[in-house]
Amino acid sequence: MTNLKPSAGRLLIAEPFLGDPNFERSVVLMCEHDERGSFGLVLNQTTDFALKDVWDATPYSDIPIYVGGPVQQNSLHFVHRIGHHIRHSIEIKKGLFWSGDFDQVIDMLNLGTIQEEDILFFAGYSGWSGGQLERELSENAWIVTEVEPNFLFDTPANQLWREILKRMGGEYKVKANYPIDPRLN
């Protein structure tokens, strides 16, 4: 599992002592990766905002918005497990979709044909220029892994980083329990 290369549908798991506050203990879902660069969404950084705070067309008050990354935080993105029921969705892994017709999503939410647990919304995104992510990987800043899409949707965001590492076992299970600041241990 540790020799995986980044690609759409795989996860970047931040090493415990990454040192970048934008990505501390982050789990990043890779949506695109090629020689020109990479695009991903941080799955486990919460905000104080809900969908109703940024989009008036939905009465839903409790659908959270996550910080997708430090780039263009005024943009809204989403991933889902609805499949091609949402027009223009991009399948990034079997059972995991990115983007699609946003107006249709809002209509489906209002009609109750999408459940909150089937879709995640993000403000901003994580981006790397061509070769940048590979450099970070060579510096051991990230662990590349895979998990089933349902695990991403069914695991609470504040437990995601730790639970993925625990599932990976071995040295990763040990890393899951590293304190954020070892001086306070």
C-alpha cells in the first residue's frame, strides 16, 4: 500500500509532523493528477459554515461545508456517492464521484432524493503544480493509500485521519496515535 502513486480516487494522508498548518493531519482525496499538476479536496477539515450559509436555494441548515484546501476558498466543490444520477458527474473511483450539475444537486436536496450522508461540500481546494506533489512525496510529507468510498462518507471527519492509518496497520497504526505536539506527551 505504501508504494502507491497519487492518482484520481486515491488519498494523500499527511504525515503526523507535516508542519504545514493547511494540511495538519489531513486526508486529501485526489480528484485529478497528471504531469501538469494535481487537484484534491481535504476531507477532514471542518468549517463553521453550512450549505445554507452560502447557498440560499436550499433549506438545509445542517449540511456542513469542509475546507477543501487553501486555494480559491470562495469556490464550492462536492464529492458524492450518488453516481451518474447527477448530470456531468466525474467518476474518480468506482462508487466515488466528483462534481456535477450543482443546480440539480440543490433540487435533489430540496426534494429529499439526496441524503446528507451521500454528499460532501468543500470551500476551496488543494492544488499542486506539475512535479510539486512528487517532490513532497519524496520528502515523505504524504502517504498515498486507498480506501472504499463508503468508508470516507461513513467515518466522522474528525476521526478520518486516525482511522485510515489504523486500518493500514503496522507502522501506520502506530503513527495514528502520535500526539500533535510530542513535547506535550
